[in-house]
Amino acid sequence: MIIDTNITVVAENWPSVLGTSLVKKLQGEKSLWEIRSRISDGKRIARVLFTVETGK
């Protein structure tokens, strides 16, 4: 499935994937990001929201 593939790509390549069409920061949010995946016929988009915590 494309969604779990995209999550894996982001996890393994963070932060170099920033600014690509795959990962975008949500406007107005301090630390909320989204991964966008085109699903089914390419007309629908699934979004996975996530945050990154550092220093722990």
C-alpha cells in the first residue's frame, strides 16, 4: 500500500524530505506535518498527520 511506503520513506529520510511534494508543514502549526499519498485512481489523497519530538 502506498501510504505505509510513504511513511517509511519519510521516516528513513527525515529531514531531507522536507519541502518535497510528499511532506509539508501545516500552516499556522508549530510542529505539525502531513504526509500526502495519492490513493486508488489518483484522484483521492490520504493525509497522515504527525509531529516530531527531539531531545528525548
